[in-house]
Amino acid sequence: MTGPTALEDRDADGARRFSPSAARNRDPILRVFLTHMPRAGAILEIGSGTGEHAVHLAAALPDARFLPGDPDAEARASIAAWTAHSGLSNVAPPHALDVAAEGWERAVARPLAGIVSINMIHIAPFEAARGLFAGAGRLLGSGGRLFLYGPFSRNGAHTARSNAEFDASLKARDPRWGVRDLDRDLLPLAGAAGLALAVVVAMPSNNFSAVFERA
Ligand SMILES: C[S@@+](CC[C@H](N)C(=O)[O-])C[C@H]1O[C@@H](n2cnc3c(N)ncnc32)[C@H](O)[C@@H]1O
């Protein structure tokens, strides 16, 4: 990995980074999470970025143990700083997992109750989505759930003009990046990993939460 892949300007307080998008979407995400994700057990977060989602979710789920992390060292410093600032005891020190790396899941203790990845798979090569689903299939226990958030297209069509423009801007930055299609790109990966789509929730700003369940 080379450097953070944030697409926004971020303020900082020491090592703690502030993500404007996380400030906007963390409460809508928390609401869906509380309804559709396990409330206890180990929950692995992939591509945690600043760590703001991890502490926000962990504060609302005291019986869950959050395992946030990011391949980027600056992000890991921010995650650790947010965890210390929160005073929460149910957030583990950050891991450095890169889900595009073959066998990444071998470093994780199983079974997990849940896995969450927010705004990651479109800002990474498709190998990251492929590796995330394959690893989730091996790490989640029966009934375990995978939560994805992002601007997915549906059946080959963008759901908003702004998402089509965002997709083009992503591809201009890196042709391997791009908005993923929930039906055509992700459902085949889910099926191959033993996961079924449990629920799709439309979110503000033409994003979606997609929750998958391990058989
Ligand atoms: C746009 S940021 C989103 C951060 C955070 N989830 C949020 O919503 O605020 C995407 C993050 O995914 C991480 N990432 C990119 N490729 C990854 C990979 N292959 N495995 C794990 N994390 C990855 C990046 O380092 C970056 O921190």
C-alpha cells in the first residue's frame, strides 16, 4: 500500500484525523448497524481510515469487541489515537490487514461475529473486494454478517448522476478503482464465499448499506 487513499481534506488533532464524510455518515451507518448486525462478539473492520467509525460503533455496542485497522500507517496512528481518546475498552489495537493480499485472513482469530468495511472497495483495485469476500467466508461463523457501505450501482446502472461522475473521477485517478455493482460484481463473490445478501438499505447521498450473511 502506498499512502492513504482518502479523497477528502482532513483536519487533525495530534495523530487523530477527522474525516468530514465520516462525520456525515456515521449516525446513519450506526442506525443500520444496530438493526442488522450482531451486537456481541468480535467485529473486524477493514480499511478503518481515521478510526472514527470504529469508536462510534464500539461506543454503541458495549458487548461487541471491535478490531479496526488499515494498511496505512498514518491511519493506524489515527485509529489508536481515537481509541485512546474515546476511553473505550472494547476496541483492539489497529491491525494492518490488506485484504488484497493472498491469505490475509490467516492472521485473524475465528470465528468472527461480523466484518465491516465502509467506503473501501471502490477506492481499491477489485482484488480488495474479491479478497474481502473470500476471507469473510472463511472467518465468519454461521449467521455471521458482513456490512458494506458505499455508492454501489445496481444491475449495471448507476443510481444517480453524481455516482456516475464519482465513478469516472475514481477511474481517472486509478483505472483499477471504481464504483462496484452490487448485483453483477459483488453477488457472485458473495455466493462463492457462502454468503447471501440479507438486506440493502438506501442511505443518504445515493449510498447503500449492504449486509450479507454467512450460511
Ligand atoms: C476512503 S477510505 C475510508 C476510510 C473509512 N472506512 C471511512 O469510511 O472513513 C478507504 C480506506 O481503505 C483502506 N484500504 C484500501 N485498500 C485496502 C485493502 N486492500 N485492504 C484494507 N484496507 C484498504 C485505505 O487505506 C483507506 O484508509
